[in-house]
Amino acid sequence: MPDPTNAEIAALLDELGDLYELDGAIIHRVTAYRNAAKAVRDATTSIAARVRAGTVTEIPGIGKTLEEKLVALVETGEIPATVKLRAKFPAGLVQMTRLPGLGPKRARKLFDELGIDSLDALRTAAESQSLRAVKGFGPKFEATVLAALDAGAGEAPRGRVPLHDALAIAEPVLAALREHPASERVELAGSARRWVDSVKDLDIIATASDPAALAQAFAELDLLESAGGIGDAGARGRTHSGLSIDLKIVAPAQFGNLLQHFTGSKQHNVALREAAVKRGLHVSEYGVTDDATGETHHCETEAEVYALLGLPYIEPELRENRGELARDFVAPTLVTVEDLRGDLHSHTTASDGHGTIREMAQAALALGHEYLAVTDHSASHGFGNDVSPKELVAHMAAVRRVSDELDGITLLAGSEVNILTDGTLDYEDDLLAQLDWVVASVHTSFAMTAQEMTDRIVRAIEHPLVDAIGHPTGRLIEQRAAYALDMDAIIEAAARTGTFLEINGSPRRRDLHDVHARAAVDAGVKLIISSDAHRTTTLDNKRWGVATARRAGLGPDAIANTLPLDELLALRAGRR
DNA sequence: GCCGTTTTCGGCCCGACTGTTTTCAGTCG
């Protein structure tokens, strides 16, 4: 029986929280399960391994009781409490709690009094107007619940939008608002400001000389399909693609409070407020109130909010309650796009790219890069985009020729080599030895066991001619989960051999993601941030990789391609 | 169920909204 992954354990803890909530447990106990689930999801090492080692209670939010449940899970594959409660509450009941206006308390009431235990049963009861017989339920609720069921609510959670797509909408909206004569300050808030992988909606915070005029201008944007709630406080809109955008307009004196509140995360804000209460302060979106004086401080900037609480300014990317509010937290200097001196993963027309070597090189030069590795796909890539060994020899020569002809940038003749199912590579070693830079990646056969996939990638990591592992987990945001993999083993192997791990900057990938990037650096692995550009315009994909590194709390020191080329190559020289 | 520069017990963020109520519990973000 394979160990459960952190994601699987987190899902089980969330489910157990839901079940206890239906069972009428006090909310703080339920919250404890949800906090634990979040902690497990964000953990940088294998929880199952920590359970075996007896160190799992070192993770904040996991105490003695949860440890016992996790021990049972790891040893027997199930948690007795879950088994018991699943028998008590049908799965449909949990689904019902996802409907608007129907939380655990009210769903439980319908279950107890009318025996409703599924979305179908709920629909039938609503249609026959029998819900209104229960105290606390009326005709309005019957109508709302039918509308929600017709809209497909409760079945599957509505998909989140990759940040790349959401920002493509947010940026023109922000620009339009900033250009409007009535606007003063306009900032993106919400999870998008924290540069998460994908978002549910967008939040914009503004101050304005004429709030109603700005709200009206927002509502009339062509990007919006509809808008409502238009007034002095802002407006809410919905784009043609179905993304909600909330504009909140506030007095300048409270701009910092509102921006801080709506940037979140929720977990960060809860922890922040708990810490404030211990200092006799109460934080809300409107201000910081002092118990002793009864006075409420308004803050024009976020920095003032944090300063009032005795905290350093915390970058939005770090606001996840992953230790940024700890007493000993030192605000790190986070890596920026400007810190990157070069790019170590790009494609040309030799494989599936859309730019020539020269076009890609000139675009990279225009971005200020000192070096660019041209890493076209290898011999087994397929789709007619493979580069045969013979073609690779000619391609290397062409790359070096262009490199010689251009001033200000050095091109590395590289390859993105396929890691075959057995962990071998699809070029012979004598050919690989002629390359300046080798990225090895998995592009086929994702459906292996975790052990097989781990062995496969570790073998590539251990290959002395492999410099870096590309998009190590293979995930596509909101599209495809990472393949089963023992990330601790991957990180250990990379640290042991000095192989770089990539944070792939493609906005669909951002792979490694932040939790694993953090774990890798803590284990002594050097990372690179790459664009994986397939055309000149996507060379700036590195911004997404930088965002992921910032969310991991990483500074320039953790990223090898912040170094000049000679130092970067020296770092790798020990291996070749 | 977790946790401790107030605590090993008694706390555990904050405010708005909603539909249903005669004063508010539950839900939501």
C-alpha cells in the first residue's frame, strides 16, 4: 500500500472537518481540522514520512489527536472516525452544504426533519414546496435553491481561472480605471495580488474624487457583460468569460486597511487578527481599534497597518500564514525579474518553437539577458518536431554561429532531452557531452506509479551530463495534476548531485510550485527560473516563475540564473 | 482540536448580509 500524498491527506482532513460539522461539533474543532488540512497541503515534506518518524506534531496545527488519526491512516489506510461518520451522513449531504444559503446547520436540519440526503431529494422537496414546512425555511429559499440547482451548483466546484488569464483581464481594467479623471489610487487586491496559481474572481480597491462616476465608468467597460451594485462604494461586474470583478471605492484615509483586508489570504488575516487581539488591538477592513483608548486608527497604507501591530511590511506573496507572522520572521528580500541575467530553457523552429535562433536571441537581448540556452526538443519528441542526432549537430553549430555574431548575449547550444520511461535519455552520451546545457524533462507516459516515476527522474538527475530537470512535476494549472512522485526523493537526489531543478515560467505550468521550490532550497538545491519560451513574446514568461519563487520566499541567492554566466557554469563544473 | 510573553484551561477574527423572524442564527467572504 503506497503512502498517501500530502494532497490526499489534506482532502481527508477537510472531509473529516465537514463531517464533524454536520455532526454538530463546535466550530473551533471543525476549524482545527481545516487548519490542519491547509498545513498539510502547504507542508514542504512528506506528511506520511513525518507520521512514521513521529515528528508530525512539529507542524503547527497538528496536535496529539490528529497525530493518532494520521498514524491510523498511514498504518491501515483509513481513519476510523471517517469511516464511522461516512456511514452516518450520506455523501449527498456534504454536497448540499455547498449550495448558497445552505450550510451544515441548515442542511442537517433538512436531513433530520425531512430525510433529505441528496441534491435530487432537495430538488423534489423544493418543487413540491415542502421545504417551507421546516422552521427557518420559506418560499424564498425554495426558489433560490432551485435556481442554484438549475445553474449546476453543488455538483462540481466552478473552475478557477489561471492567473495568467485573470491578469489579462485585470490589467486593462486597472489601466482604464487609472486613466479615468475621477480616480486617485487604483490597486489590484485579492489572491491575484498574491500571485497565486489560479483565482476565483478579481478584487480592485480604489480611491476617487468622484466615486459614483468611477463606479459608473467601470460598469460601462466593454470587457464587462453585466454590472450591478453601482454606487459610491463601487460596483460588481462580470466579464464575458464569466469572471467576477469587484471594485471597492474607499476614503483615502482607509485605503491601506481595505487593501490589506482584501488582499488576504483569509488565513493570514485570521492569524493577523488573533495576534492583534493579544496586543489589545482589533483589526478590520475599516481600521485598527485600540482596546485601551477605544480609538480607531485609519491607515492610508498597508505598511501602517503592519506597523501598528509591531510587524514589518509583509509582501503580498508571503501572506499565506506559512510563518510570516511568527515572532522570529525576518522579511526576506525576494527575487525580482530584473535579478535574472539569463534564460536556460527556450525553443526555436528547430523543434516546436515559432522563432528562429536569431529572432529568439535578439528578443532575449532586448530583455537585457546576458545569456540564453537554446533547448529544442530531442530525438523522440514526435509530432514532427523531433531533432535527430544528426540535426542536433548542425543545430549546435548554427546556435554557436549566431552567438558569435551577436554582441551582448551568449547563446548556449542546449537541448531539452526526453527522460524515457526507464530513466535513460534519448541522445547518446557522446552527443550530450557536446552540448553546453542539458535540460531533461518528462513528456510521455505520465501514468506510472510514484515509485516508478521517482526512479525514472532520479536516474536522470544522477546522469552526469544533465544540468537541470525541466518542469519536474508535469502539472498543468487547473488542467492536469502533477504525476505521482516522491518529491522528497527528487529533492534529495538533486541536492546530492548538484543538479538544478527548474521553476518553469510558463503560466500554465509554474512547475516547481511554491511549496516544492521552498522545500528544494531548504534542502540545498539550486533552482533556475526559465521561460520555456516557444516564441519571442513568451520569453517574459519568467515573470510567472519569479512570482512562484517569491511565493516560496526566495531571494536572488536561491536562483542560479541570477548569476553571470561564468559563475553559473562554474557552479555546475563540479559535475561535468 | 489546538495552543500558551495573560493561560495545561479557556479561549479561539471581523463585519455584512439574508431570510426569516419578532430579535437573530446561519451563512459568506
